[in-house]
Amino acid sequence: MEIHAPIADLRSALRNRGRVAFVPTMGNLHAGHISLMRQARAHADTVVASIFVNRLQFGPGEDFDKYPRTFQADCEKLEAAGVDVLFAPTEADLYPEPQQYMLEPPEIQGLLEGEFRPGHFRGVATVVLKLFNCVQPQAALFGKKDYQQLMVIRNMVRQLALPIEVVGGETVRAEDGLALSSRNGYLSSAERAEAPRLRREISRICDALRHGERDYARLEREAAASLDSHGWATDYVAVRQQADLLPPATPDAPLVVVAASRLGATRLIDNQEV
């Protein structure tokens, strides 16, 4: 596996490499990331991963400084997964001057995750567009666990007419249902035992929806109350349309249940399509 940091070196390495599939990450890789790497092979001749902890998408008081950085272990996992090229820029490589041009997503950036993490999707969209310009892939893969992020990126690619196929990978879970996440490592043993409750509450809502329940607000309130009664601090549980993450406008719209809640100091997110 080749490793490159300067943008010019990366571009030189990717000349005449055929179709490129790209999986951007912030490192501290788990089985969910590796699943995307292996899926990427079906979409291209060359698989490129990136590791970059993007300061722009972290708000004040968030975990930028303590975000796990496990570069050597990550490289071993990527090589074992068959990744051809790793782009591992430093901040000086990717932001050689203050990033004053920022990509501003539309109103979706202020909903759900955006309400509780102001500016987050501005930072995500800006760095992903910059990474796309560096790698110039024909396909890019993102996990569905970050459902709103995936929607923001898909909309960005479509509206900016980028020649990139955006592929959503299914969420990879532990045996007890907890969605794999780099932040799961922050959980204490007791919190880790409690953490699957988030998935169970989401699944309970999905079951109710499949049986015809349409009192979305009540389902949301009950799930949040159940979580909070077990020591969580819930930001939101929401039933939304898959197409745009707005509240359901018609009874037959394809739906997704999204949720975010804090367990101790760790903020967990999850979702399930209906």
C-alpha cells in the first residue's frame, strides 16, 4: 500500500490507475470502515482511503483534541483490506492557509445533527469537496450510520455536478446491535452494556410504523423518555422522510428513524430505514 501526504504526490501516484473508488475516514478504523474498503473494490480498479481528522467539523468543546489517532494500526488494517493508496495529509498539506472559502449546505444543515452541532456540516462538506478534488475519484463510499452526512454529500455531488457515484454502505454492528463507531471507545464498561438500548428504541419505533402507527410525535417522545429514564441525555429521536429528512408529508413516504443521545460523556447516533 502506498502512503502519500502532499497533494501533488497523491495526484502523481493516481495517474493512469483506472477507475478510482475513495473512502474518506478520520482514522481509528473499525470493522465498519473496513467493510467500506472491501465494498469499494467492486466499484473501481484502484481503492484509495484517506485519514484526516478534520478540525473544521468539530465545534467548540467537542472532542477534536482527544479524538483517537491510531495511524499505525489503521495502516495495517487498510493494507490487509487490500487498499491500494492511503492519502494521509497533515493540516499543512490540506489547509496550507486558513480555509476562508467554505461550502455552505442548505437548510438541512440546521436540522437534527445540525441543530446540536452548529457548523458541523459546513466543515464536513468543505473537507469532503476538498478531498474529492485531491483524489478525483469516480466513486466514493460512506457509511449509512452518519445518515444526514450521507444525504448532505449526495446532494452536494448532485447539485455541483461532480462526476462521482456516491455509495452508501450499510451500518456494521456489534453482536448486541450497537452501531460500530470510533467513539464507542469512550464508553465505560457499564455504559457499553447500556449502549444497545439506543438501537432497541429505534427498532421499536420501526416495528410500530410497520404496523400502521402514524402518531410520530408520541413515538418520538416515548423513545426519548425511555432513554432518559435509563441515564441517557437525548438530543433527538425523529421519524423523518428518507428523501430529505423532513417530517413525513404523506403516509406512504419511505421513512427513517434517526436518533442522537449522550450516555455519560459519549454522544451516540444511530438510525434505521423503514
